[in-house]
Amino acid sequence: MEIKKGLEDVYVKETEITYIDGELGRLYYRGYSIYDLAEFSNFEETSYLILYGKLPNIYEYENFVKSLRESRGISDRVKEFLKSVKKNADPMDVLRTAVSIMGLEENTHTYNVSEQSIINLISKFPTIISYYIRLRRDLEPVEPDTSLSHAANFLYMVNGTKPSEEEYKAMDVAMILHIDHEMNASTFASLVVASTLSDIYSSIIAGISALKGPLHGGANYEALKMFKEIGYIENVEKYILNRLANKQRIMGFGHRVYKTYDPRARILKAYAKLLAEKKGGEIKRLYEIAEKVEEIGIKHLGPKGIYPNVDFYSSIVFYALGFEPEFFPTVFASARVTGWIAHILEYVKDNKIIRPKAYYKGEIGRKYIPIDSR
Ligand SMILES: CC(C)(COP(=O)(O)OP(=O)(O)OC[C@H]1O[C@@H](n2cnc3c(N)ncnc32)[C@H](O)[C@@H]1OP(=O)(O)O)[C@@H](O)C(=O)NCCC(=O)NCCS
């Protein structure tokens, strides 16, 4: 009997969605290199690819985009909930509960995934997140603009102004890079729920819950907190060496699968740099700190195969685009929801309830003693 702690190296299903080459630092969605998709595709087209296994033709693309744009609005019940939430709630808890209300409204009892629920989930995440962002800022929420693409509309609803071409491209690429990543913790969590043939909203809520943790989707928030804590570039070396000496982790570094530089971090670094140069000020300072953390981190952790991951530079990109750090994991979730759905659809087609075993090492045959005699 061998226990694979953390299910490391255990395969739970065959997949045709995403392939990671952790040794060479390569990532493919449905066989297409992430570098090509980041350069030539957009969030909507890549979502279609991930969900349906092929790039859409023009007719399929336009229909998909239209459905997404028309489904962005959120119900009055969800809006009322968002207005009622305290302003210091964890945004992932808020997103999770809003999705729970969506599930309640659709009244789905078991696994029965309609095209419209897929579209609803992908299209409404940004609306929920930006609505709550605006309320926290004591600003009027901004209704979705159907003339804008998914990523541009997201930024518009957050900031109240239409993004520049560079901001749009950075957001769109960041979203593409977060759509899927094979059998990560949140995808697995959503599959565990789906494998019981529970409804899709419950499965997605499980994904959100797992993504919230600082070892997974919460690492982008932790990375930015770390850059801010460092404060100035001169402090980097001492701070990192201190952290390593105290056996603390460098957030945004390390990965279960990649033993080299995460290709998503490579792409995002270029956008973080571009935005830092355009915006200057605090963004530029934080970017320079991140670059220095990267240098020192690789010097000490690189020999162990620990390099920057997606969360390292996405933190700077999301911050530069106007998101408060606490909201970074929700932005991650707004892209990853597509991957969760694709894996759920793929898994349930050949379903088997996920039910592993635990090796019992406690006592057996203990004698029950009544409470007043213990
Ligand atoms: C992602 C992560 C959870 C992967 O964990 P894992 O595959 O279970 O690897 P482990 O936690 O067993 O780490 C293996 C070794 O590398 C070290 N390590 C891993 N990530 C590290 C980091 N970010 N900083 C410093 N050391 C790190 C561990 O301390 C451990 O060292 P040891 O063997 O001397 O005890 C881990 O790298 C991590 O915690 N990273 C920081 C959080 C983060 O950025 N998460 C986002 C992932 S996309």
C-alpha cells in the first residue's frame, strides 16, 4: 500500500483539453501552444476552443460571442445580495455565494448542464465581481456594455471607463492564460462534486472554494502583498534571504508540474513590464521589485526547479489594470470557470464517482464507556 500524498503524480482521467510539459515549460490548449493563443486569439475564441475542442468558424464564433454578451446581466436577487454584503468580506466568498444564488434561481437538482448555464457562468462572473468592486469603492455599479468584448467590458465595469488597446490586450491575454491548467486543485474539487452527478453550480462553487487558498489562486494576492511589504528595490535581497532562512515560501514561485519557468509567467512578465512603463509610479516600482525578487529567487530556488509561476506577474498586471489585490483570485476564477466546465463535461461523459480510500491506522474494538464513568 502506497499513499500518494497530495495525489502527486496520480492520473485521475484521460483528457484532450490541456497538456503541460513541466520539464520544458510548455503549455497547450487542445493542442495549440499558449504562445500562439496569447498572440493571435482572444478570451472568447479560446473559451470556445477549450469547451468544444476546436477553433470556431466565423458563424460559431459570432453566435458564441453574441450569447456571452447578451447574458452578462445579473438578476435583482444577486444585486440585492451584493448590496447587502459587508465591505470587508473576502471577494471569493462573495463570488461563491453569488454563484450559489444563480444555482438556486435555476433550480437544478442534479447534473443537467444546458448551453445557457455554461454561457451564464462564463458571462456573469465579471459582472458579479465588478458590481461588488464598485460597491466597495462607494461607487455606482456599471452595467455591462454589449458593444465591448469580454475582457474590455470587464475592465469597463470595474473602472467606469473603456480600456486602452494595451489594457484590453493585457487583460485578454491574462484571461486566456488562466482559462485552464489540467488537473489542478480547483478543477479536481469541481470534478469530485460533478462525479456525484450533482448540479453544475455546486461543482463550480467547489472550484471557487479550492481556488481561494493561498497555495492556489490566492497566491497572486500574496505575491502583491509581498512586493508591497518589500517596499523598495534595495530591500529585496535581505527580505528574500530572510524569508528563505525562516522556511517561508516566496509567493508566486514553485509549481507541482513545472520544474522550470512557467510559460504563462513569461508571457505575463512582458505585459507587466509594458503596463509598468505606461503607468509609471507605484506600478513601475512594484514591477522593478518583482523583477529583482525573480532574480534573487531563481538564484536560490532555481537549482531545486522552483521558478516564477502564473501568479507572480499576473499580480502586477491585475493591479495595473485597476483591481484591488483582494480581488485577484476572483479575476483568476472568472477565466478558470471555462476550464472547470470543460473538465466537468469531459469527465461526466465517462463518469465514475470519485471515491478514493484512506488507510486506517487508528485503534479498533475500543470499549464504549458511558459519559459519567469517563
Ligand atoms: C505551488 C506549490 C503549492 C507546489 O507545492 P508542492 O508541489 O506540494 O511542493 P512542496 O510544497 O512539497 O515543495 C517542495 C520543496 O520546494 C520548496 N518550495 C516550494 N515552493 C516554494 C516557494 N514558493 N518558496 C520557497 N520554497 C518553496 C518547499 O519548501 C519544499 O522544500 P523541501 O523539500 O526542502 O521541504 C508550492 O510551490 C508553493 O507553495 N508555492 C507558493 C504558492 C504559489 O505560488 N502557489 C501558486 C501555484 S500556481
